[in-house]
Amino acid sequence: MKAAPPVLTGAAWRKISEGAINAALLACAAVSVLTTVGIIGNLLFETLEFFRIVPVFDFLLGLKWTPLFDPPSFGVLPLVAGTISVSAIAMVISLPIGLLAAIYLSEYASRNTRRVLKPLLEILAGIPTVVYGYFALTFVTPLLRQFVSETQVFNAISAGIVMGIMIIPLVSSLSEEALNAVPQPLREAAYGLGATKLEVTLRTVVPAALSGVTAAFILAISRSIGETMIVLIAAGQSTTLQVNPLKAMETMTAYIARVSLGDNPQQSVEFKTIFAVGMLLFSATFVLNLISQRVLAKYRQVYQ
Amino acid sequence: MNTPSDFRRQLENRKRLGAAFSVVAFAATVLGLIVLAVLLIDVFVKGQGWLDWQFLTSYPSRKPAEAGILSPLVGSLWLVALTALFSFPVSVAAAIYLEEYAQQNWLTGLIQTNIANLAGVPSIVYGLLGLGIFVRGLGLGRSLLAGALTMSLLILPTLIIAAREAIRAVPPSLRHASLALGGTRWQTVRNVVLPMAFPGILTGTILALSRAIGETAPLITIGALTYIAFLPEGPLSAFTVLPIQIFNWTSRPQADFSKLAAAGIVILLAVLLSANAVAIILRDRLQKRQ
């Protein structure tokens, strides 16, 4: 192919095209910033509309969540209580087990064992959450009902347990990273003082990695608060304020999903509630993620 | 006071405690795997009787015996293809910018912090974003296009992080060689960096896309329908996907639908497994080359 007669000199043309490419790439990178602006703007706009109808404090401090009843009541605390309960159950499972797994993989396992076990654990994190929801409802709940007969068909505990298992790889891989970052001389010093392996692990390595492990724990909490499908399928729809894990509970995420599934008119107050609840959910996870990042940044400074 | 014999006895105890702990730690590690095995076996046993050619080639139906998974399967493929189409170029371009072009200034810092934060936003919040902006704002309705755009934003942070890692793995000496030969920055990126980083980027992309295949909550929020008995005709068509169909079957009380859900899960896991297998094969080929 013959080149067209140059209108611009090579150098000038190159400068322009390089500048254009730079701008185009920057625009793509800016999409992520726009996404955040979009998320916050969208939630804020709808939430403020909602607060025009329902006072902020009625929403944040109210004990009754019955937006579909007449007269409606918009106290979000039952949903918050449901979220915290399910999340707490998940944490009781995933934090100790995840940390123990991390300790095993980092301190005890041979290289070959680790090479086999780690990717297998990661599979757990790759199973779609709808599958976990199915498992909680059709396997874990019937199993629990055999032992504890007052367990309801929809209950917080099986959703929490299954969610906890789902989160194990998150806790274990982040904690393992933190444990691995502990310098070897620290371990050797402890051994030199006559400590056994367990003592080295629990009294030297884990405390030294504490901020990294804490960051992992906070991230796990944030993850459990934001999980939707398991609770939507297995935890039920009760918005009565109570904390019995054998009974049905509704979380903030499950509520948003349930209203989306229903056929409420999109201009109704009921529909606007999902944005207010979404705003609360976003704020909670955002703060937790920020804290986790701060804690992590601190521990990086110590060892690097 | 401790005598030597006391010490020896205590040491025995300390060692025994250590041995017990290592057993507990190992048990904790494999517990998750045992549950995974139970889950897979349970789903397979329940769904087994329903997995046949008819299941794959029929539309969802109110009668369990006639129900199949064709429209959700095709819907999932459409959705993932469109999502890849939108998210791949944007994320690769963003990663190139951050790795090869960006200077260390406040804007770069903002973009990086922002990507890290976006990765932690619950998926259902992306659903609310999609509902507000794509479904209502842009008037795309409950279409494949709205779903794919929502999914694209959802996986963008993961994709950018993976692409950046792949680009960072290209040795700087190769860039220096290209620049020394008079190549411009873009020529260096296009002819040297991208070809080297491509398999890594592809692997990361497939993993992120498989997350999009399994996601349900954001699509529920944007209003993807749970009962679709036709195939999508284009990006503006209404649609359903595998996880939504599974959810739909799961939430029905009849036992047969529960088994259909199990069969659907087997198909979903098979799709994810093949996507991951492709990713692993690509990664291995990359490692061999370098």
C-alpha cells in the first residue's frame, strides 16, 4: 500500500496521535471513577426523595419495618438486626476456621500439600451464591431440623452457616498472606528461646501478623453484609425484630432483592425504600472496606 | 518451684498440645473441602434424573416434566458475550493507562483507591446502579443490554486489577529496548507489552467473566424476568440467565422444581468449570513461554 502524502511531519503527527491515545486511555480509567460517582449519586438522589416522605430518624431508629402494610412503618432496624445476626453466624464459622486454615497452610503444610489444598479452597469462593442458597435451603436446613425440631423452614442459622463456609477462602487467603509476611528471623528467635511450634505460631507469628489478619476479618464482615442470594433463598422474609437464629429473618440485601422481584410501581414509596436501604448497605460496606485498607496499609509499613 | 522433672512433664504436655493443634488446623482446612464435596454430590444426586438432552433443549415450563433450560442457557451466553464486549476493552485500556502512562499524581491515586473500593461494593448495589442509570435513566428497560452494562461495571475492578498484574509482569527491559529503537510509547505498548501480557489478561478476563455468569442479585435488582420462554433476539430483548432460573425453581415449593434447580446447577457449574479449565490451560501455556 502506498503511503498518503504527509500533511504533517512524522514527529508532529506522532505527538498528536500519542496525545489522543493518552486521552482515550485516561477516559477508560476514569470509567471507574464515574461508576463510583454514579453509585453514590443514584443512591443519594433516590434516598433524599425517600427522606422527603419518611423522616430520617424514623428510618434509622424505627423498630418496625412494614412498608407494604397500611399504615406503613419504615424503621430499618429489623433489617439491620437480621443483617447483623446472619453476618455474626457467618463470622463464627469463617473467622476461626479461616484463620486456622491460614495457619495450617502458612506454618504447617508442606509445599506440595499447600499446592494441592490452596486451589481447592479457592473453588469454594468460585461457586455461585445461588448454589449456596440452594444448598442451605435443601440440605443444611433439613439436616438441622432433624436435630433441632423448632428450626423453621426459612431460618437465619443455615444461611449464616453456609455463608460462613463460602467466606472461608477469603479469610484464609488474606490471613495466610499476612502470616507469610512475618519475617523468618522472628520465628527463629522464638524457637531459639525454647518455644514449641505451637507457641511460636500462636505467640509470635499470629500477633506479628495481627493487623493483616484483622484486615482480613473486617473484609469478611463486609462481604457477609453484602451477600444477597443465600439469605434471599434460605433466610426467609420475616421483618419482625427478633434475634432467634432458628427463625426467619430478612437482611437488607434480601429485602432489596425481594422488592425488586415484586411488582410494586416504580414511583411508589415502597420502591424507593430499596434505595434508602441500599444507601445504608453501601455506607456500611464502604466504611468497613476503608478501615480494612487502613489497617492493611499500616501493617505493610511495619515489615517493608 | 520447677524441677527438671516438672519441666520435662510440662514439655511433654506442650508438645502434645501442639500435636493436637496441628490436627485441628488441618481439620479446619479440609472442612471447607468436605462441605464442597457434599454440596457437589448432593446437587448431582438430586439433579441426575433430570439431566438429559430434553432438559437442555426445552424452554422453562410450569410443568416440571417438560421444563428445560434452553432460554436461560442462551441468555447467559448472550449476557457474558456482551459483558466481555464492553468490559474487556475498557479494562485493558484502563490498565494500560495506569501501568504505562499515568504519572504519580493525585488523579492516579484517586483512580487506584477508587478501583480498590469498587471491588468491595456489594453486587446488589451495582444492581441498584443499573436500575437507576441503565434501566430507567437511559431507558434500556429490562434488556440484555442493561444487564450486560451492569455486569460490566461490576467486574471492571477485578478485570483492571488482573490486567494490571499481567502488564506488570512484562519485563521492563523489553520496553526499554523498544523505546531505544525509537518506538513511541504507544508503539511499545501495542507491539511489545500487549502481546506479552495478553495470555495473562485473557486468563484474568475469563475468571472475571465466570463471576458474571454466576451472579444473580444485580440482575434481579434490574428486573431480569424469571420466566422467559423464548430466545433473546438482540441486545434489547428481555432475557433470563441460568442463576435466575435456578433461583426461580428453588423458590417453588414442589419437590420436582427443586430437582430441576439441582439439574440447572449442574449445568451452571459445568459452564463455569469449562471456563476455568480454559483459563488454566491458557495460564500454563503462558508460563511455559516465559
